[in-house]
Amino acid sequence: MSSSAENVVIVGTGCAGLTAAIYSARANLAPLVLEGTLPGGQLTTTSDVENFPGFPEGVDGFQLMDSLRKQAARFGARFEHARVESVDFAAHPFKLRTAEREISAKAVIIATGASPRLLGIPGEKQYFGGKGVTTCATCDGAFFRDMDVVVVGGGDSACEEALFLTRFASKVTLIHRRETLRASKIMAGRVLAHPKIKPLWDSVPVEVQGDGKAVTGVKVKNVKTGAESVVPCKGVFMAIGHVPNTQPFAQALTVDENG
């Protein structure tokens, strides 16, 4: 196992991690950036970023993150495709362990972001990944051309997923546990006005159904009446929030009940 000493180690390459890389590199600290399993973070799976300053017409998420990475590299940031497995912050310098080596650091910036949250309902895990259940419309939407799909959620992410899927799917059912969307008014307005999107209010999925090979539908329950029904579909896109990627640091740092 090899060892190295670094001024700054940045864990994560989303907007926060790359911004930290730019600033620390410009301070001549030669930061080492550990990219993790999804270099570029969540924005690499976003088709159109409309709220980032300086882009009046919006910008592709992957393009934006690629530009930030190049900017950080220009000032001397170094990148390593590695995932932190454990840390030791009890003494200085700090220790970070990846599968390949142990790294010593005078300072550590944690910018690991979050991963999509799942419901934990029957059938969800069975049909996740190539069988119909997914968390990324830009990654998998094209596989559902001319098919009926379901999006679960009511925030901006769910609305963005639903709108993107209208490029491929014949119908998009948006399942939300409330009777109004939590998304911004602009996003909600676009969803409600789209002819391909059908909201299903006051409802929660209770089971993902399938034939053993692929998804065939979602059983939903009305939270007000308790009535259950099945929404036939070929794809289920979960957009119900995220879970922080703090597992490697949970024993070294104090975290709340949400991680």
C-alpha cells in the first residue's frame, strides 16, 4: 500500500468539489481531487440546467461539469479516479483510504453529494437496473420509446424527469403523494400543461409489478381513501430525493439522523 502527503484532498467532483478545487488550486495548494464512482456528480445526468448564473439559455449538465473540471485542472488541480472507503480524522495529518492506497492530508474537503433515494417497496430492487426501475431519465429514457412510464415524486427533479421523458414515452404518469406539486411554479406549470403527462394525486406506490423479467406496472394506494389500483407501465423513474454520501465518514464525524 503506497502513501502520499497532500496539502488538500477534495472528495467529490460535483459543483461544490470542483469549485473548491478551483479556489484551492489558485491558492497554489495543488489539491488532489478524488472523483469517486460518479465523476461530475448529479449534474452529469441533467439534460438542461436553467438556474446556473451566466447561461441565459441554460446549459447541458455534463457540459457544465466538464468545463468546471477543465478550469480546475488548468490551475493545477490533480484528479484521481478513486473512492474513499474509510478515514481516520483522530490525528493530524488526516488519513483517507481507497482501494489502492492510503493518503495523508493536511486538510480534507468533503463534497460527496448524495445518491438517489429509493422507496424500499416490493419489486423495486428486483426490477432495478435494466429491468424497468431507474433513477435517471437522461440515462435510460431512450429505452422507453413509445412506452408508458411512471415518474414518482413531486419536486423539481421529478418534473424535470417527466418533461424529459416526453421526448420518448407515449405517456408519463406522475405519481405524487400530495394534491399539488412541490416544484417551482415554472416547472410545475410546464408539467401540468404538457399533454403527455398525467398527474396522479394523493397516491403512493406500494409495489412494482413485473413478469420476472421486466416491469409491467405499479400498484398505487390513495393516501386519502386507501383505495389501491395498478398503473400499467414499462418504466418506473424514482425522483423522491436523495441520501447523503457520507458513509465513509460516519464513524469519524458527527452526523444527524439523516446522515
